[in-house]
Amino acid sequence: MRYFDEYCEVHLDPSTAPYTWVFRSGEKISIRFGVHLSKNPDYGQIAYELNDGQGYCDSDRITAHTESVIENGFKIFSVILPPISNGGGYRYRLGYVDTYGNEHTRERSHILLVCDEAPRSMAEIPSVFLGYVNNQPIYGPKPRVAMTSSPDDWDCRLFYSIIIDRFARSADSNRTGLSAVKYDPSSPYASHGGTIRGVIEQITYLKSLGVRAIILSPVYVNAADGYHGYHPIHLLMVDPRLGTLVCLRDLVKTAHEANIAVILDVVNNHIADSINWEEYGGPPGGEFKYVQGDETAVMPFPIEARNTSLFHGTEYTDMVNQRLFGFLEDWRTETSYVRELLIQHLKYWIAETDIDGFRYDSARHVGLDFWEPCVEEISRYASYFGKKQFLQIAEHAGSTHEEVTAYNGAKFSNLIDYPTYYTIKHSLADGHWLGGLADYFCGFLEPSHPYHAGWRNNIMFLDNQDTTRIFHQFLSRLGNQDEARVRLHFALACLILGPQIPSIYQGTEQEFSGALGMHQRHDTEDWIGHDCYVREDMFDNPACVWEFGPINRKSFDPYNKNHPTFLLIRQLAEIRLENKLIQSGTRTLLCSRNNGFWCVLIHGTADDQPILIAMNMGPTPILEQALKIPHCYGEFCGVDMLIATSGGVFHLVEGAMGIKLPPFTFVLGRLLQQGKQTPVTSIAINTQLTHQQTG
């Protein structure tokens, strides 16, 4: 029994709520509570809000049964909530009517969910012998859906990172009350109502953009502050505010039909803040906050996680074993029990959804003693079902290649390339010289420290959910949107046609311009860093006033397919997809001049038509330049112009290539050889993009 105000509540009985907070549709939802006799309770009540997950919502009060029991001066009541179908949920508050007929209701509420699909225990996930891969036995759950083989062209694809809560609301579904996560569209730190169904409804938008792989934020049920998905309290259940397991399956199926692969972000490092350690008032070895009466906490799922000895306490301060950010509970991944639990949970998500890969959050905060067996086991498990190139992408946010390549032993298929990102970011200076981006495009930033899968297989980005947006980097330096856009387009060309696998972040195509910053907590008045302004809503949300970014200022419609940056990205993605030489070819710098004029040739075998790139990385126009291409690369009779970001031009002049480049222009064309002339393809849409904001 826990006590608060004039109430008490039975909270340690596994057969009742709120100790159990996820029920099956056929189970009775029982609640027992008490009201102090000094409040003159006549009978108890439960005030509830109901959402059946299918569009029906209701609120009511239900009278509780009065038990013939008095405990410690409290009159005890019990109630069974009305049944609700699978996928629904309740938010309830304790209450009573006093002997004078006055109704009283607690302000604090509890969430209860109904889900038939999600296992509550690892024991509910059958692990069976499946067969052999590489002469080693494979165990795990059998797939619940048809399995799709892995793409064989990962390096040709444009990746796109999505925070589900901020990407798209569904047109015909309201799931905002179905979660412990706070819903408040006016707050940058709360849920805004994006859903998995919303992502499904925008698959055509993503396909039109040229996206061929999406990285979804975690779908776990999260604690109240986890709108982003990284504070899990249930590792085996889709957060109902986002959708259901069926919704997730539908998303994967719909994406596959559009030739878009789906990568799921997963968290193996931690769960939400759940334990009172001795330093913070708990007993030796810690105790779950819920057990000690904290009303804001719940007991985590799966039930195997309800053991404080599975987590590192506050005495650990090293990079791997510390509580991330000082409050997230860090798994003891060095133990075989935890390793098996987490690996099994990864197999569960593959078997249930047919996803094409994982993004491993906070990879550097987990030791190699976990990653080495995990990556190997997941690779073999996925391979058994035809996913022979199942991606395992590690988010290691180290600032140097030495730090990141220290994890080569894990044999990740890809790493998110923070060291290269930092090099480019620090090269921007005042925004009037883009040499760092040109160096990247040419491959000059490839480190001497080799990566297990090769530097070219790293995922490269210019912004993401944890960094200041690339458009802000330019706009804050220049103050002029048109000038910033010219540089943004140069940067995107270098990224998407660069030597690594490119990834963009939702909103970049609409020129979102948020920045990391500081905010003051209302409770402590402490100033702390935040990332809310780089997590703007893609959908229209006038309730939230953002400090940066045009999308909520009505500058243009959400999901604008005519935005100049959207159109540019679409062209670049198609060029990358259709020209295999961009991934496989050799990049040779033909000329480099101090005024910022560079020419690069991407070439391969004698049968490949080379690709010529001219760029102006500086603020001075490059007037007519004649470039002679060495005879060793062949004789050319023309050029198939594929893209020019700011009005640049190629043309043949007396055995040479005539080139004109405005400031910060990137021009690319396929050189045509005698007898090998190729008609202009669909990717040669425009040779010049306008730089006017569309309304």
C-alpha cells in the first residue's frame, strides 16, 4: 500500500493496476484504493478517459465497490473498469464522494493499456531451432510475417531519418491519449501527435523525394519524457500513441512496395529512469521507484527487467557503464543474461515486422563484449531468412576516427560518421568558403584509420536530430535566405553524390533551420542544453512557437513537393541511384585553383562513361574556363548535363570543356564518347534551379 494526500492505493499486487499497466483484452482491470476517514468518504469513484484506439473516446466516472475493510484509518474501495478492446487504453484518477454529496478527484492520473500482441515476458517469445548458417545453429522466433530479402544496392540509396512523433499526423486517427508520454502540442518537450500511420500516408512524399531507406525513431513504449522514443519502459510493445504492431507491419510492407527499405532505431544501452539508487535514497543495491511509491514511475517490461542487479549503479562513471545523462538505467551488458535478453528482443522485432536493419543508439556506451556476439548473432539470424545484407548501423558519436574505429571488432555493417561530420562542420567558418565540402566530395577526408566495412560504407550526414541544422549553419552566418540556399544546395550535392552513403534528416528538404541551444527549467531555473528546436514538426502545428524554422510560420505548405530544395534533393537522389559509377568509380581531381575552381572526374573501366564535376567553392564567379581532359580518359564528343545547382554551364570548345560557374555552384555531367552516346535520361530534369521561395 502506498499513501499520498487523503488517498492510499494497493500498488504491489501483480493482479491489479497500476502494478500491472498492460493488460490483455480478456483480463479484468482491477483497482483497489482507499480514502482517509477524516475526509468523510461515502463511496469511492474512478474518473477515467477511454480511447479504444480506433477513433472512439469517452470519459466518465464509475462508482467503486465499498469493501468492509478499514486499513490504517482508510476506507477501502475496489473497482473493475469496463472492458476495452485490443489497442485501447485508459487514463484514470482516484476519487470519491463525501457524505455531503461533494465529488473529489485526484489531479494525478495513471495510464493503463490493453494489448494482445506484445509479450510481457521473454518467455512468451518462442526460441526454436531454425537451422544452420555458416555451420552454426540458429535459434530464435519464427517470423510472423513474410520475410523480404535485403536490398543489394544500399550504397546507391538516399537514407532519410524520421522522428515519428514530429513527422506526420494521421488524417483519420487520434491516439494522443494512449501513452505515458505527455501530449502537449504547444510544448517543444512533449509529444505532438505524429504516428506510424502518418508515416504510411507520406510514403508517396518520401518516394517523390527520392528516398530509398528510412530510419525510424524507436517505437517502444516510453516514459513521460520520451516523445522521441529513447526512454523505453517496454521493450516489446509499440507505443500506442504511435500506433500498433499491425501499423508497423503495414508501414514496412507499404515502404517495401515503394522500394523503400526500413531501418528501426533500437536501444540496447538503457531503459528510462526507473531506480532509486542508494545515493538518491534507495536501499543498498537500489530499488525500483515504483516499488518505493513514486507515482510517476512504472515497473518496466519485459518482466525479466524487474531486477536492479541487471543495471549499473551510480558508482560507475566510465563511458560504457555510467547512467547515460546521469539518469537513464544502464544495462549490465557484460553479463550473459542481459546479452541474451537484449539479443532476443532484437530478433523479436525482425520476426514481427520484416524490417531491413537496425540503427543502434548510443553504441559507444555499450562495450564490445556485447556488440561482438550481438552483431554476429543478428547477422546470422537475419541471413537465415534471406536478409543477407541486413544493416546494423552503429551510432558512435566519437569526434575522432581513432575513437570510432576502436569498435571495429564489433563488425558493424555501417557507422554514422560523426568524425567526418565534425570536420566539415568546423570547415564552414564564415560561410564564404566551402572547401571542406569539396574535400569530402573528392574523398580527401577518408582517414588513414581503416573501418571494418570501409569508410565508404559509413552513413554520412550534414544534420540530424542531435545537431544544429545545416541550413541554420549558413543562414546564421549570412542572414540572407537566398544566399544560404545556394550554399545549402552545394552542400547537399557534395553529400548525396559523395563517396559515402548519404542520409538526410526530416525537414532538410523544406529548409528547416533549427539550432541547438539552452533553455531554463521551470522547476529548478537551471540552464541546460536542449535539442527541441532541431525537432520541429513537419506537419502544421501553430500551437508550438518555434524559435527557428519556417515551417510553423506559414512560409509554405507542409510537405511541399515544389520547394526548390526538395526538387534538388530529388534530382540528386535519382542521379546517385542511376549512376553506379558514383559508388564504384575513382575520383580524380583534374584541376584546383586558388579562386575555388575545382574539376573532378569520376571514372571506372573503359566501358564506363566518366562523370565530370565542376565546382566553385568560393564567392567569386568563375568566368569562361577551358578544361582539357587528359587523353588517357578517352575522347569525348559531348556532355549530358545532369545537374547544376546555381546556373553553372558546361559546353564543348575546340577539344576542351568550357565552364562557367557562379559562386558556390556544383555542376555535374556525363561525358559522351564517340560511339557511346547515351540519350539524356530522366534525371536531367533541370540544369538550373530557381532560388525563389514558393508560397
